[in-house]
Amino acid sequence: MDPVDTPAEASRRSFLRMAGVGVAGTVGAGALVGTAVGAERYHEVSSARRRGDGATVAQLSSATSISVMWRARTERKVVALTFDDGPGAEHTARLLDDLRAADVRATFAVVGRNAARFPDLIRRQHDEGHEIANHTWGHTDLSMREYDGCRRELERTDDLVAELTGAPTAVIRPPWGRINGNLLQYAAQSGQKVVLWDMRLLESELDSAGNTAYVLEHLRPGTVVLAHDAGLARRKVGMAAIPGILAGAKELGYEFVTAGEMFALDHAAQEG
């Protein structure tokens, strides 16, 4: 007869099952990825490969190296505003109005299927000097995709952006910040960089004024801020905070740059 779990053991088993959901990472033989909620332990390479978590095409590849950035190494008071998931009908045009009024350029990490719905907004972003980054075609968790799956999601969006603006994207923002070796491999082969973030708007925890105050209080040189101009209803909280962030950061002496410009500053700091 099988032993019966005590309530404490049952609770622990339930927690561990929950902790194994939604995993991202790059692992090797006998490795493990974290032990907290959202991480899963791997005991052998085959498990990782089934999940697409390794750089499975690295051998004899043309790729050499890849830049991944959370925040730039710089002493300059610069900040990059990045907006994911758009373009969208509700927020993107007004956000572009706010940025134009403040004479600020930002980075828009666009979802390909949304770009296809709102091509005029993509053209406007480009024409007004903003950077367009690749956020996949369907807002896909790239950490769960093999190499060909990553390539298809990113190439399709690249092709559309190039058709609309005359230039493909140079920066990738993976949905949810989830990365695996296959994504890094594709980015290296295509000559693109991967931008993450070191600060995000807290739309579920704070109101618009609270988000403005939070960002201004925690700004530091090289910060990359994550916001969203499409998606969930709570995005309106973050969008309403943007004018205050623009004005307040300027009062603190900060200059706004794109993610691509942040990479350049980071690279210069490494060389210096």
C-alpha cells in the first residue's frame, strides 16, 4: 500500500508542480535552472533538448558572439524607454504624440501581427525617428522553441518591418524576457542584439502618479525602462504615467536614447 502524504508533504508537492510551469533558460548536462517558482530542475540533457533550451545548432555555425543588455555601463545620465506589444489602436498614437511633444525618441518592440494590422503606425514610428525592435510575430515564448521556430517568429516580423520602413530590425526584445540558446544563436547569426530591461512600470501595483514617482526615484545612468503600448486593460495606467516620466527625467538631467544607442554606449564603456 502506498504511503499517504501528510498535509505538509502534499502542499510541498503541489508547490513543486507549480514551480515547474513556464520555464526559460539555457542548461547543459546535469544542470539545473534555479529553485524558485517559475524554474524547473533538469537532470539530463535530453530533457533540456526536448524543451528547446539549448543552442542545438551551435556546431559549425557562422555566429561568433552576441550582445545582451539589461542596463548600459555608462556614467552618462541617459535612459531608454522601450514599449512592448504594440502597435495598438488605443494607446500608440497618443504615446507618439507625447513623445513628439517632448522631443524624445524611444524603442518600440513590435509584435508582427499587430504591425500588420496597423502599418501606418509603424511607418509613423520610423518617420519620427523611433527605433523599431522585434518582439516576434505572435508574442511567442521563444525559450520553448527550437531554432527553426525562433527563426520563423523573428524573420516574419523582420520582413514586414523592412517592407514598411525600408530597414529590418537590429534589436530583439524576447517576450517576457525569456531566452534560450536557439534565440541567442539566431540573433548572433543575423547580427542583432537582445535588449532586456532593469526597470518596468508597475501597472498592477501602482497608479499612474505612483508609476511616475517610482521611475523617477529609481532612475540611474543607463537604465532601460519596460512599458507597454498595447495589450491588457491596465496598460492605460502606464501610458498615463509617460508624460510625467518624460518631464521629470529631463528635470533630473536625463537624456532619452534608444536601445540601440544604449548598446553603443555600453560597448564604448567596455572599450574604455
